[in-house]
Amino acid sequence: MGLPTPEFEYNDFFTVRFKRMTGGLTGGLTGGLTGGLNIGQQKVYLLIREYEGIKAKDISTRLNIPIDTLDKHLKVLITKKLIERHGSKKTGGYREVVNEK
């Protein structure tokens, strides 16, 4: 499943050490997708995944971040090909890029 292997140790008592998952907001579930993103970018990405076609104004309102900050996050997500803008300037929104394998 791609999880780190725990370490087992026995010295008078039994110890199991689990390695910390790194990656995204949700650890291993989206770690491959959100691994190189900061917390703000991760929140924007996860919101767009949940609400396909969401508009920038709605993202800004839901996450309580200024539109200028949101624009910077969106630019990074578009550059990394995680999201795309779809539709017209006035009525369009953002959606996750689905990579077919």
C-alpha cells in the first residue's frame, strides 16, 4: 500500500515504531498529489476537488483568504497541472485535472 515499514524492537519489552507519513494534508491518501504544496495551496486544491467548477470568489469566501493570495495559489496549482480553469471569464470555474492512465 506504499506505507512505511514499522520498526520492531525487543529489550525487556516490545516496541513498535511507526514512521511519520509526509506528503499532503491527508497524509498518504493524497500525498502523491499534494506533496510539493504549502498548506494554503493544499486547502485550495482539496476544495476544488470537492466542488468541481467552483469560482475563485467562492473559494476565497469559503477559505477566508484574500483574492490576491488565492490567485497566487491558483497559479501554482495550474502550473503543476493539478487544476485547470474551465469556462468563460465571467461564469467559469476551476476543476481538478484528471490524468488518464
